[in-house]
Amino acid sequence: MRWERLSGDGSGAPPALFGTDAVTRTFDTPEFRGVTFHEIRAKSIVNRVPGAARVPFAWTVNPYRGCTHACVYCFARRTHAYLDLDTGAGFDSQIVVKVNAPELLRQELAAPRWRGEHIAMGTNVDCYQRAEGRYRLMPGIIAALRDHANPFSILTKGTLILRDLDLLCEAAAVTEVGASVSVGFLDRELWRTVEPGTPSPERRLDVCRTLNDHGIGCAVLMAPVVPFLGDSPAELRATVRAIAAAGATSVTPIALHLRPGAREWFMAWLAAHHPHLVRRYEALYADGAYAPAWYQRRITEQVRRYAEEFGIGSARSGAARRVRPPERREEAAAPEARTGASEPTQLTLL
């Protein structure tokens, strides 16, 4: 194990966002070989979402920066540039850990200025990525939210959330708790190359099934729908069918979007794995980070039809569908089917 000071430019001054006590540890173990953890003591943990963001929540908690899920399309890659870290392989292997997140959250929730608003987690990088297995920050975070009866939601591609199932149930007894998992496709070859550090889509759907079986309403964000690789009618139908079988409360399709930082990394991956699609992607995303409105409408309409076929509804649920506490859940157990078309949302998962 090697210890060193984390500094931004070699001048001895601390990098932006980090205090002078930030350190780096490099683990040479089979589980974390090649991964560097930057342990920091954050100055704040509840973050306000910029007003221009296309998301249905105002506050987030992110105990990690960088993500070993290594999804090649991850929009959060650009945030590593703010730390003078690489947005490609560095984003996958240089993980910032806010080791004081649970106690800092308790302080901020207890502050007179805090009004108990909904907090979303997992919307920047996954709070249940592999690093969480070592640092175990989420149990303390969930316990703090439970003790303050503060509503929250969690979005994940990880299965580690089931470790904290008892805590989630305890929190749901006193406040609104929601969960979503991200499953954009079932194709195993595509999964292994585009989301190499994640559990398989089938295992994520097992998480959805287990959460719902325990009274934690779990939706599925069908994200991302990858143009020309995971968007055929047959692939979309098979994915929606599997989502329905997992008991998802809703399904919301989200077409791939490619912001700066992610765009360059994804296009390099595309050139290496599917070079014949490079020009088609350049044309499809010629006007910016988002797929054209006509493409998004087509995907939304197809998924809506399949959701109706298999008995689930589309919903503009954002990061997660909020659910009622158990004492009120019985009356909500059999809601009317939601089969109306929804406008495509622009939240991408990590």
C-alpha cells in the first residue's frame, strides 16, 4: 500500500474542492488492482442541483466521484476534469471517497436552514459501486436520513443496495423512500463492453424484484437506449418484458446522450468496437449531446406500447419513484395502470 499527498499541480497548494488533509492510497489487491482511492474530508455533502438541469429533484448526496462501473457513456466523466484527473480511464480508476459523508450529512440535516426536502442519490456516480463494499458509507447515510425522517431516493446499477435492505425498510416506515435500477438492454456482449464494471442486467432486475417484494417501490430506467446497438424493436420488447417480469413499478426509456467528456470516450470505444457506426453516430448527434427529438419520441412510443402489452406503465419518475411509508402503502398497492405516453427525460445513469 502506498500513501501520498493529493496535490493539484505540484506547488503544494491543495487542489480545488479538497482540503489539505486529502490523501491517496493505492491498493494492489485482486479486488481493487489498478484502482486509486483519494480519501478526502468533504466540506459539504448536500448539493443543490443547478436550476438548468433537466432533473425532477433539487438536492443530491454523492459520497463518491469517479466510478469503477466504467460505463463508456457516463456523463459524469467531465467532472473529473475539474479535479485535474483524466476523464477516460482515470474516471474508471481514480475514485474520490468522501470518508466523512455520513457524519457530515447528519450535521447538515440537523441545521436550522434545512427544510427536509427530497434528496436523490446515485444521480452523478453510483453510490453502490464497488468502492462502497470497502468504505460502507451508505449505511450511515441511510441511517441519518431515517433518523431525520428525510425523504430520499436511490438510483443504482449495483446489487450492493440489497446489503442495506433492512435499513431501507426502516427508513420507509418513517418517510418516503424510492429506488430505481438502470437497465437499458439485455444483450450480454453489449453489456460486457459498454458497462464492463457493472452487474449483469439480469442481476439488476433481481434487485428490482427483491426491493419490490420487501415494499420498497422500485422503478426501472431503461437507460441508456443505445442507438443502432440496443434499440431494435425486438431488443426493446425483450427488455421491457424482462422489466415487467421483475415487477417494476414503472419503466422510463432514456436515449443515450453524449456530453463533452463522455462523448470523446464513447466515440473512441465505438471506433474500436463498431467502426461502421461512427458516421451514423456523428450524424445522429450532430446537433449536440442529445439524440434528436424524433428519435426520442420513437423510442418512447415503442416502449410505451410494450409496457402496455406486459402490464406496466411509463412514468416521468426521474431518479426514482417515491413511495409511501408502509402504514399507507396498502391503499397504494393496486394503483390504476399508467399506460399514457411520457415525454422522454434526459437523466442518464451511472
